[in-house]
Amino acid sequence: MLNVILPLSTSAIILIAIGMLLIASELSSPSHGIVALLGLSGVIGGAAILYHPEAAAMISAPAVLIAGLTALVAAGLLMVMGLSARRRRIRTGTEALLGMTGPVLSWSGDCGHVLVHGERWRAKGGQLTPGGHARVTGIDGLTLHVEGARNDGATR
């Protein structure tokens, strides 16, 4: 059995380590994948530096290229998915209630109760009548700020 040692380049190891740190830092920074792509290019560059055609135990150039391109495509897809998720409308939490409509359950003066998103909410707003509809314009704690809305059958 041959005892072959892979030739190491300090700069390649440092470049790979920095690339991996950049990829890991992407988890806590809102850079939309740009830092991860820089890290990935550092890993690919470091792996390319490790490639020596004259070495007895060399890293195959096609293997480095295939692994790098696969990681690049995966990072690109994750970046596109992340950016598209940021453009979508909020579906949970109090922010999702903004713009929703629902029936007025009870009303007296400028406050009452409305049914929005299947839940009964305390509401404040203009002059509304029970049985009418209200649109959510703001949220203050557990109180919705509403205005009159047409009943067109839509909740958004």
C-alpha cells in the first residue's frame, strides 16, 4: 500500500477556512446570500489551489469543479427562495390582520367588537353598525383600529 500524502498549501487551507466562516456567518446576517456566495468562492478557490497536476495524490480537477458548481447552484437556489419569501405577504401575527375585513358583531359609539380571521376582537373606529363590515387599519395591543368596509365577500 502506498503511503501518499496530499500536498498541502497553507494559503489554500486558510482560504477554505475563511470561506467556511463566511458561509457560517450568512446564518446571522441579512445579506441575502451574498456573503455565502463569497464564502463558497473562497472554498472553491482554496480547493483549486490544492489541485496540483504533478502531485502523486492529486485532487481531481473535475471533482473540484463538480462539487463547486453543485454548491454554487444550491446556494443560488437558497438565495432565490429566501428573497422570494421576503416579498410574500405576511401570513401570521398581528401584521397579517392589516387590511382584513370582517363583520361587526356589536358596536356602541366609537368602539365595539368585530370578527376578523375567525376571532372576536375589540375594535375602535368610526361610526359602524352591527351586521356591517369593518376593515382593519391598525393594531394597538389587543385592540384593532377599523373603518367601514363594503361586504364584497372577501376577507382581504
